[in-house]
Amino acid sequence: MFMSREKYIKLVRCWLILTTKITRKHCLNFDEKARGYAENVQSEEAQLFLTRLERNLDSFILEIQGGSAEGEAWECWLKELPRRLNERQAYFEDFQLDLEDYSFIAKRFKLSIWELLPPKLISPKIIKEELSANVFGQDAYLERLSLGFYNHLLKVYYPHLDLPNSSLLVCGSSGVGKTYAVQILAEIFSFPIVFVNCANLVQEGIIGASIGSSFARVYRELKGDLKRLERSVVVFDEFDKLFEGSYYSKKILTELLSVIDDRGSVDFYIAKDERLGHHNESIRMQTKNCFFLFTGVFAGVEHIVKKRLNRNSIGLGRVEDSAFSFYRELTREDLSAYMDRAELLGRISDFVALENIDVSVLQEIVLKSKSSPVQALKDLFALHGLELSFSLGAVERVCNYTLEEGLGVRGLKSVLWSLLNEEIFNLDYDRAGQSYHIDEDFVEKRLS
């Protein structure tokens, strides 16, 4: 099993924060030994250690401690863990745990991240830093999203306070990452996501996908955990489709107002087994603790922006350039004119427009992102003992092709996968030790 030095040290830190029964001296000695392994993660000794650490972490911890994972002792130890962490927080600061570390620990041991996470690790700036490791070229968006999500966290932390709803309207072209950053945050903080596809919505009472049925779907996935659902992130994707002027769209917008209000709620039904005499169950969920995100391209709003700028730029030249980035000039007044529903926009806390992705941003995603599709392919090859590398020219050509085809960020993975289909099909452990280098000529040949 191959693992990068950074991932290795991260797992070691997770081990350290969980081993609260051993002394500081033991931890420091262990950390020194682990870093020694990390310098040569391919050694047999290091790989054996890694395998035990990652695949069977709980048994490994208790083996070192001389304990047992059976019975009440293990349950008591888990219950005591949050208090131990809180008491020894200064000690654990030496290992510089970040949000991702705490998220890993919480998921691995089925604990609530809220019990583990020190309050000082939650701020708009720290949330943005975590997002910036995965999303590039969208600083304004990450700042607004981090602030909105931080307000959402405050509502979760302090439910007794009457804080306003958090919501953000996000405008941008397809494939620029409007929903990806939110998915990262929901994953870290273990919030469920309710995706509502506005392009296919029907009003309540008509057969089809409604706002309520989207909540019902996630409610079933959470096995009826209404409390978690009430803290969810709700994404109204393709939100702009509701302003195309149809009769039903106006009805849906009226329903939406009652959902996103500070005292809002949503009704949905859960089907029961009628063969057993059970009928549909009606559930009313309070939405005051949800975080709402409204995303869309908002095609046509550029005409409103250009008209306003041309009207206000007499003698300064008219805005007619087809390459003009109207998203940069977008104002709340423009959106109000587009929606023609002042009461709806008034319930949305903030808005932000995303920049279009260019080649340099795509290259950053490929070369630097934690979720880089190139790194994922390298890991796949490394699992078979093979080394995969890309030249900068190859990366640039792939990024150019992705933009030319209008595939956006999410298209990078499919382009790279199709390039290496033949090599992936022929992956074989018998070829361990071989290297594959992908250069610009290779990419050009496969794309032609």
C-alpha cells in the first residue's frame, strides 16, 4: 500500500490524539519513530505499521495500551474521550491537528465532531483555509461561503440564541465549482445535504419531485433522524430555472418563501407499508437551523448588467465586448430585476458571483488540490506497484482540451480517465516496479 508522507503523518496524529492513556514521553517517542518511517514509507516495516494503523485503528490502539475492544470498558473509554481531549487540548496542540484530522477521527470512531473540535478551530478564516486546499480561483466565493457556513455553525452551537438563517445565492457558469465547496464542508462537519433540483420541481400536490420530497429522501437516508435533518445544508440547484415565468414556477416560489423564512418549515410524507395497515406519515420539519444555498447560471442577467453599465457610462464607452465578465459587475439590484420577487431576494442573506475557470486555475487544481484527479490516478497505479507521472506540458494540454470542450472542473476526471483507459485496463501486480510517464505527445495522440 502506498501512502504519501503527508497522509502518513496525518494518520499518526490521529493515532496520537486517540491514545490518551499513554504519557507525553511515550507519544513523543512514538512520533519520532513514526516520522522515521515516514521518510521511507515504502519500507516493509513502515508498510506493516501503516496497514495496521489505517485498517484496524481501534484494535491497534488498544493493543498498544494493553486493553480490549470488548465489553463495557470500550464503551466507557469512548464516552470519556471528549472530556480527555478537552482537558489535554494544550498538549494535543503540539501536533497541529486541523479540521480534516478531527473529521477523520469523528467518522472513524462514530463520534460527534462537535464533541472533539476545539472552538478556536472554527472561524471563517480557518474554514476558508480548509476549502482553499481543494477549490482554486474562487477566493470571493470561498470567503462568502465560509462566513455563511460559520454563521450556520453558530446556530448549531448555540441553539438557544435566536440567530437569523444563513443563506447564500451563488451565480456562475456550469462547472466552476458552485456546489463542490459546500460538499466538502458538509463532509467535514457531518452535515447531511438536501439537493433540490429546481429544473424538475413541481408544486406540492402534483405527482413528481417537490421541495418536500427532496427532504423526505434524505430523511429516509438518515433513518428518520429529524434532528440531523434540521441542521442540514439545503442546495437549490439550477435555482434560476424558477424564474422562467411559468405558472407552476410562481407557485413553487411561493412555497419556497415559507421554507427559507426565519420561522420556516417544510412538510413531507413518508410512505408506510399499506399491506401492514400503515398509512403515509406526515412530518413537519422546522428549517430555521438549515443553511440554504441557491445556485444557478442565471442566463440572461448579463443583459441587465450591460444595460445598467451602458446607461451609467455615457461618454465612457459602451459595454459590448462578448468576453465581458458580467459576473464581476453583478449587483443585488440586478438580481432583483432578474427575479422580480423582492420578498424572495430579501430572505437571502448574501450573494456572490463565481469567476469563469481558465487554464491556470485548472492546472492548479490538477497539481495542488487535495482532491486532484491526477493524484487519484497516481494512487491507483501505486496500489499495483506502478509509478505514474505527468509532464507539465501534458497537464496543460489536458486542461486546454477540457476548457475547449466546455467540460468544466468536473470534466477533468473523465478526460484523464479516458486518456488512460488502456493502461488502467492492463494494470497488473506482475508489472510492479514499472513507470508510466505521460507527456504532451501522448496526450495529443490519444485526443486526436
